[in-house]
Amino acid sequence: EVHLLESGGGLVQPGGSLRLSCAASGFTFSSYAMSWVRQAPGKGLEWVSAISGSDSSTYYADSVKGRFTISRDNSKNTLNLQMNSLRDEDTALYYCAKGASTSSWYEGHWGQGTLVTVSS
Amino acid sequence: EIVLTQSPATLSLSPGERATLSCRAGQSVSSNLAWYQQKPGQAPRLLIYDASNRATGIPARFSGSGSGTDFTLTISSLEPEDFAVYYCQQRINWPLTFGGGTKVEIK
């Protein structure tokens, strides 16, 4: 069974940094693209970033480009999101998601999310 | 980036009725579109991928259609558990984008 467990969320001041992690199990992690999707309180879904399984190519939303860095450790089945220069508008529940298949960028499985609150 | 516009924002229907949700893309996404369902307090769930293919375990009452810029998610007969928010997502261009969502509520 696929299991994705996010961690690392919390309260941080504007301009601060936070590192999110997602521990994956139940599938061959290195074969799948992985993504981060966020949801501000009471709002819709916003795609944040993705990384391929094969060559670790990375992609970012314009709103986070240059501030966030996605990475993966295939030896530890872990996905990471380093978030720097955080802003109030980055406050959201951050979901880790797995590609629906080994060649898919659709989000086939989701974790339960970790909450990031940016506030002074 | 490709903007996805979903309509209506809210759909008020009764159990057993047919639901028709729309997603319009600002430019062609071919068939590279997915639909997700999200219930309160839960993570989203993939329903439909590549415009018309049901994901594993999704009931046959859910169907997707369309290509290019206009897409439809149809729920043939609403079950109590189908009242939720539905999002479309395109994957043809980076950055990937989601629509704003359609809430299907009980009338």
C-alpha cells in the first residue's frame, strides 16, 4: 500500500526558512515523479513543484521559483522541499503527491499534508 | 501559464441527479487533463486522467470528456458520498495548474 507522510511544517516568521520532508513507502520510489501541492486555508489547490524519478529534473510554480528547492533522496525514499524567504502568502497545507504511474505527472496518491504558517 | 476556469463555482443538486462540471483551458491542453475530488478534511483523490480515463477504483458513474480547451466531468447519478469539491488540472505545460474548483453541494 502506498503511504506518504509529510513532516517539517510549523510556524515561521516572514523571511524565514523551513524544510519539508515526505517519507514514502509501498512503491519503488525512484521510478515515480513526485510533487508538492499546497492549499491555503479555505482556498483551492495550487501546484508548487515537481521532480522526475529518472533524472531528477525539477519544475516550479512562478510564485515559488528562486525561493523553493525540491529534491529527492532515492536511497532513503524521501522527498524534500526547502523553502526560503517565506512570505505570508506561503501559508498553506502542503501535500506530497506521487505520480499516478511511472510516466505520469498526474497526482495519483497524496499524503495528508503538513501545515506551514508564515506569520510574525 | 495555462489558466483553467471551472464552472459553475457551486452546483446544488439532490442525490440521484446528474452533475455536469465544466473546465475550460486558456489554450489547448489536448487531452492532458485530470479531475480530482476533495472532501472536507481529506486529501484530494484522482478521479479521471487524460480527460476520459477513470483512475483505479473510481466508480463508473464518473466520466470525463473533452479535448483541446473544453472539458466536462459528469457524475451520472449523485451518491451521498459524491458531494465534494472537484478540481481539474493540466499537465501539458509547466507550470502545472489547477482550476479554481467546483463545489457540488446537497440541495
